[in-house]
Amino acid sequence: MNSKFKIFGLIVAIIMVITGLSTVFAAGEPTLNTIAWNDIDGSGTYNTGDTIAFTFSEAMNTATVILAQLDSDLGLSAHTFGTSAAGLAIAWNGPTNTILTVTLGTDATVAAADTCDPAVTVTDAGGAGDLTLAPVAIPATDTVAPTLNTVAWNDANSSTKIDATDTLVLTFSEKIDSTTVRTDSVANFNTDIGLSGGHTVGGAAVVASWDATGKILTVTLGTGTTVASGDTLNPAATVTDIAGVADASSAKTITDNVGPKVLTVAWTDMNSNTTIDGADKLVLTFSEPIVTATVQTDTKAHLNSDLGLSGSHTFDSVTVGWTVSNTVLTVTLGASTTVVSGDTINPAATVTDVATNADATVTKTITDNLGPTLAQVTAIGSITTLTPSYTFTTTEAGTITYGGLCASSTTSATIGSNTITFNALGPTTYSNCTITVTDAYTNASTALAVTPFEISFGGGGDGSTNSTTTPTTTTTPITPTTTTTPTTTTTPTTTITPQQLGPITISKPLNQMTRDELVNTLLRLVLTLIAQGKLSHL
């Protein structure tokens, strides 16, 4: 039936040429002009995924080519394009609708030398049926030029900027002859992929690889790369597909589509008082250059908002400075700042990088990481009281902890001067006492070493001072001397000298001693006082 219609059409055409109406006729009937095969996998034969492009003389009514009856609609002489269940697909080049692209499925058997002669039911946009006068042959060779379809940047090191170790993924329309993309030198590679602006993928050698299909090329950027967002790739004509057809790409743009982020926020204690306050600085380091105008400094409120300062707090300042690279922002805090440790920074989406990507920061915390600074006011020296007082200063309030043989019931300190009283101590020299203050953010000060001090008794046994003479002690062990006095009974008499007792060593505060340690210490104390003549024999 289709051939009969075509013969009839031919007769009509002859008549119209004779009558001078051929121009009108030619303008009204569509024809199949060409068929082009794109050997996607480079196998040299028609396979799954290959495409066949049918070019018509004018815009077609796409609804008249039905996928389920594609073989008959396109008048395939033998074999089959396959079925949709096996992956067969069709697409028109809308809106012109002059080219129909058929993607073959797994069950396709179409081959070179087959022909196509569309049915008259295939019509143009005006409803005129196809009038292809002679079947068009399915080509034996791939004549379709390869093209670079997409370029994708992969931020491999999560820096949010295009730099070394990142990758560019180039996807072509079909399998490429990999030898036509030279990797013998970085310069040749830059030329073959058509990198714009005299830029380079960098590195001492090309690091690139093709996937199994031969269509996807992955390039790893090297040290010294100058690739930037906005650069383009347009492969040279020397880059070809497996059939030797030259690349016909249009330029594809490399795009940075990842937002910048704040990497770190560091507090600088400019006045060395270990507290976040006016004149101190906050240093924000971004992952890539920022458009500085997107961080507004016309008002304090704008700066607070643009940098996303939490808790309705304020920097109380518009004094800022950027590094030359526009990656580091320093904010100088004002006198009435309310920034505290634990506040966070999370810039607004209006803060952007050079590629206009919105900030993508994960909240960063402002941290007070400095402990208080302590200083001794007055040394204790040599005293006779068992509960000495000690005064020191601290730059921050906090919790007091004690080290060495000293302790106190006072466990909190306020900013400035603090006087504490040590728990009862025995008479000896103390040289290992320390005081540490930990602030509200768990930052501990450096331990303040209490200047060594000595506790000794004067004239009285209660610690009162009756004499300025300090007893002299030695390390001579106690050696009792026994004498016998003629009486009705013989009673041993013990005579102890101060030199025989040696020093009294106290290893810990009296209130922390065991019963035996306390008895032994008190006994030695009593014996010392007796030997010094300051206490009658018991």
C-alpha cells in the first residue's frame, strides 16, 4: 500500500511539473533526506545504545511516529529497531522537529544496507503525508561528529574552590579515540581539551583516565593549576571518535557550584586579660575568596546579621579587615561587645564567593581557650600561726583547686584580688603548695606556685610568739641515755636533747592524717617542746 501511494505521488508530481505547479507541491510534502549513524560504543556495528538520526525536509507532526510501530512508520526494509521494553527510545529535536533520533535497544537487529521509506501516515506539521520518493539506506559507517556534552567539577578535597587534587569529569557523546587526546605533556593536554585563557590543569605530568565506555575522561588537577570557574573546554578538531570523525563541540563551561564556608574562628586576646571583650579580635578564615561587599559593614546590625552571630549578641563594631586573598576576615570587637565563648558564627546566604555561590558554612563556635592568669600578691614568709592566709590575683573568676600539702575551704575565686586561709598545718617548711583557677569554660590557669613558707613555734605551745628565736633542728636520731641512781628501787631516767630529735617531717595536713600518723606527729612535737624546755615532763 505504501509503494502504491508513493507511485501515485510520483505520477502527481510529474503532472504538476508539467502544469507548472511543482513549486507548490515541493513546499507541501515532507521527505526523509538523510540517515546518520552514531556508533556510540565505537564497535563498528549497530549495537545497544547506538543512535540513528533521521533528518526530514521540514517540521514533522511528532505524534505520527509511534514508538510501538517504529519499524513500519519509518518503513524499515528488514530487521527491527527493537522494542521499548528492551530500551528502544525516540526523541525529536524540538521545537523544530526536523530530526528524529532513535536509540537502539538490546533486541535491535538493524544493520548497514537496510533501508527506510517512511509511511504516508507520517506527516508534517500541516498534515501532509511523507513523499520520500526512494528508500534511504542505513549507513555502514559512523558519520556523526562527537561532542563534549558536559564538564563537571568535583571538589575532591572539600575546599569549596577549584584547586589541586580536584577532578574535572568530561563526558563525550560517544566513544573517543583516546590516542587523540595527548597525555605526553601537560601543554599538549591543555591544547587537546581546549582549556581557555591560557590556563593549565597543572602538575608535572597529566593525571587522566578514561572509563570503560571510552566516553568519560576524568582529569585530576595538579599543583599549580590555574583552572578557574568560568573557564571553558572546547576540544580540538584533532580529537576524534573511533570512526575518525572530528570533534564538533561547542565550548562547555567549568563551573564552581559549591558555596564557601568558614573553616575556623579564632579569638585573639589583644589586652591579655584572658576574657573576650572590647579591643579583642575575631579572625574568620573562609575556604575560598569572598566577595567582600557581601559582608556589609555600614552598620553594626548588618555585620552581626551577615556573619550570623548567635544569641542576638553584637560585635559592637564595624571595624573589619580582609587579607589580600579575601579569605581571612578580622573583626575588632567594640567596647560594648556581648560576644561570649560558646557563641556561633553562621554567615547568611547573601555572603558569596566569586562564583556567586551562597555561603554553606556549618556553624562555627567562638571559643575562649585561655585559662586565667594568676599572680601572688604577698608571700607568707616565716610565721607561727598554723592557719596562714594567702593573697593572689586572677584575671577571671573560677573554681580554685589546691596542690601540694596546702588546702583550703575556699573553692571559688573572683576577678581581681582573693585572700584564702589554708587549713591547719603543722610546724615545718612548705615548698610544694600550688593554686589553680579554672574558668567557666573549663580553661585552667597555670598552677601558681606559693612561695615557700615556714611555720614554727615561738615561746608558747599554742602558736603564740614569746620569742623570736627559731629552734635549730638536726637530723640526729633520738638516742636515749640511761643512768642509775642509788635508791631503794632503780628507775631508768631518759634524757633527750633537742639535737637528738631531728626535724619533724609533716607529709600532709593534720586533718588528713591517719590516727597513727597524727599520734606519732604529736608525740614528736611534745618531745621537741620538752627538749627545748618549753613544756614540763608529763
